[in-house]
Amino acid sequence: MFVEAIEKVDLFTRPIHTISRTYGGLVTPGSATLFFVNDEGVAVTCKHVLNVIAQADGINKHYAQFRTERDTLPRDTYLKKKLRELEFKYKFNNDTLIQTKNNFINTFDLISDIQCHAHPTLDLAILVFKGFSKKYYQGYATFLKDTSRIKQGRYLCRLGYPFPEFNNFEYNTGRDDIEWTNKGNPNSPRFPLDGIITRFVGTEQHQLTAIEMSTPGLRGQSGGPLFDRDGIIYGMQHQTSHLHLGFDMKDKEIIQDGKRTKVSNYPFLHVGHCIHVDRIKDFLREHDIKYYES
């Protein structure tokens, strides 16, 4: 059903890889998604994804200041005490995020700047990439023009990068820094997920803002396109809601591996929400950004 559409949409959909480090030393990979709307280096993603990108410099500078002060502490019997005081000053504990780095995979040869526009009320953002001479994506999104076709029961698909398998990063002990490397796996697999339209989300003024799908949007698919079998874009995945089904079981007796045991279960239905295509087009028009419809 979506084989050709996935191949088409994949040409202009890209992952954002993130590595994060806590003060306790835990380094974890993460991912998100964006897709390009024209051939001028303009993409859309979620505002919460933009926030992660925008906050990185502040987080990294804060830790760099701490590191500078830490490295000037006298190596004497008072070192541990002074270090604890410095940690208290910077509000660091083992779970504090101290470093974040982002990598826009297979997008451009060089990125000198990113001009960002965050929607005031919706989880939607525009990224305008600057300074490149070569782009590595092909084609661009074609948005649905006749949005009266967006109805309950329509079968659609999403594409994103929810399972970060990349491991081309390391902690450099000499520099006390996390960094990207040329070793390991630099890629994460794309992951399509289908579903039907179930409901809609709107404002008090009856303006549709989001499309609800019968299946969840997975972590890392945020910012990925919602499309039909022709590859026409209907929206953008941005969050998942959890609907309590009410089929609760407490201390239900079952037989497991030949033994009686009691289990409890509180099931939820996880449904994805996608920013409505009309709101994406409105925001692009507001910023005089070229886009395409069909």
C-alpha cells in the first residue's frame, strides 16, 4: 500500500541525532525527525524538537564554565569539599543534563547557521538552514490542497526515526567531552507506521489543529510527515495521547508456566496526534516560505 510513497517521502525526510550526557556520566543517544518543504533548505519539525536544539548551546556553555572553575581548584585536602561547593553553585547532581550535541544527518555539506521560527501556540517549527553549497536531500514535501479529504477512516502512514541505533559517538576522557566519531554505526533505520484517522483536535473557535490516528507516534518520530499512498502530506507527527480503556484487572489469577499467579493490568490505547496540514501551510505562508500543494 505505502511502498512507493515511503520511497518518495524518504527522499526529503531526515533524522536528527542527539547525544546527551548527565553529570553522573551517562551518555545516551536520541533521535527526532524533520522534513523539507522546498529546495531552498527549509524544513519543518516540532517545536519541542526545536527547543532541544536551541537549548544545547546554553547547556554546553554552562558546563564549560563549571569545568573551567573546577580545573582551577587547588589539588589539596580541601579539593572534595570545594568541588561539592562548586557542584552546589551550578546545581549539578548525577542526573543533571550537562552536555547535548545534535547532528542533522544527510542534509547538507555545511551548515553555518539555522534560522528558526517557533509557532506561538502549536508544536510546530520552521528551520531555515544557511551556509550550504550542496544539499543531500532530494525533492520536497507536497502538501494536500483539498483538505476536505481528511476524514475519519482514511488510511495514512507516518515516517520517522524512533529507534536510535547509531553509536558513532564517545566520551573523550582527556577533553572531558562527548563527541561524534568516524567509528561505529552512523545511521538509524527509518520506521514507517500506518493507521486510520480516528478524531480531530481543534480550538474553541473550531479551527482544526491536529489529526488523531489509531496508532501511536513513537518517540523519535516527532517531526515526521503523515502521508497517503501517493506521498501527499496530510500533517506532521507531534505527540501521543494515552486513552484509559477501563478494562482494568487487579490480582487476576492466571496460569503462567504451569503455575498459578496473580497479575494486574491497566490498559491504555496510545493514539498519535499530527499537526494538521492547513496549520503547517498557514505558518509557512506567514513567513513567506515557498511550499507545494497537490
